[in-house]
Amino acid sequence: MEKEKSHNKSSVDENLEAESIKGDVDENENKIQPQPEGLPPDEEITSTKIEKEKENPTPEEKIAELEDKIARTFAEMENQRRRFEKEKEDAYEYGGFVFAKEALNLIDNLERSKQILQNDETLKNSDALKKTIEHFEIIHKDLISIFLKNNIKPIESLGKKLDPNFHQAMMEIEDDHKEPGTIIQEIQKGFTIKDRLLRPSLVGVSKKPSKEPEKDEKNEENLDKK
């Protein structure tokens, strides 16, 4: 009997010890395990992951990037080609712009010389004057013909409305018969080259006569009556 009691007691002790050990183990498992030092928080882990993904793009992303670069390169090449074509066209069509503008002085000088000779009292109605004027007109026509072949055209001004794109008003002239703003005098002829203005026409335009003199005349008449 004593042996059985001692055996039962030892069994109970063993069970209690086992339960105690198990409780300690469970308690240790339930405790929060501390994170090892140096482990970044969740946000740092996420940003690091994104940076690594950027550093190592996928093949699809690489292909898309290359396609974008190629498209941009072709667009820039096309723009440069168009600029070159435009510059070449302008150089061909307007390369003589400065020369043409200077050449207009020849026409101006011919016109001035013609007017000076015509206003010379000693030469009026002389055969020498007539022949000289004829030669001047031939030279003038030849110059205009050469200009026309090179797309340099005179601007028609007389009788037209003033256009700031082609005309420059130098004076206003009173005129009862013309609508105000109508060109009635051409001081210097203007020219265009292709679709560009080479120089504007210097002109005089009409304006309505002022009524002040009439008022003055009426006032004088009234004074005379008084």
C-alpha cells in the first residue's frame, strides 16, 4: 500500500511539474517578441521597395521608355527638317530683298531727274528735253520689267483707300469730291516682293474741307451790315 501511495504521489508531482513547465512555455510564447535592432518600420520598407523597383524597371517599362524617346527624337527631327525647308525657301525667294530695296533708288533718281529737267525754264519745249525724257522713260520701263520678272511689283495707290499695310500717309489734302481717306497724291511709289512689303508708298490723302472760313465770312458780312 505504501508503495502504491508513493507511486501515485510521484505521478502527481510529475503532472504538476509538467503543467508548470507548459504554463511557462505558453507564457513565454504569449509575450511580444522584441524586433531585432536595425529593422526599418513598415513605411521605410515600402519606400525602399519602390526605389528598388524603380532601379530595376520591368522589360515592359523599358520598352515603353524607349518608344517614348524614339517618338520624341523623330518629332524633333521633323521640326528641324521643316525649319530647314522654310529657311531654304525664304533664302531662295527673299534672298535679294536688301538688293531689291537698294535698287529702288535707281527709279527714284530717274523720277527726280525727270522732274528737274521738266521744271527747267531754259529747256522747256526744246527737242533736247523731249529726247532726254523719252530715254528716261525707256530706262524706267526696263527697270520695272526687270523687277516684275523677279516678283517685285509696284503698289497701286492713286484713287484707292489708305491701307496701313501698304501706304504711309504724309499729308492731308482738302477735297470736296473724294471720300476722306482716299489717296489723291503719290509722293513716292511703294513696292512689294512676293507677298512681302518692300517699302510702303508715301502718299497724300483727302479730307473734308474745314468750315471755319465760311463762318468767318458770315461774321464779316454781319459786321459790315452793322
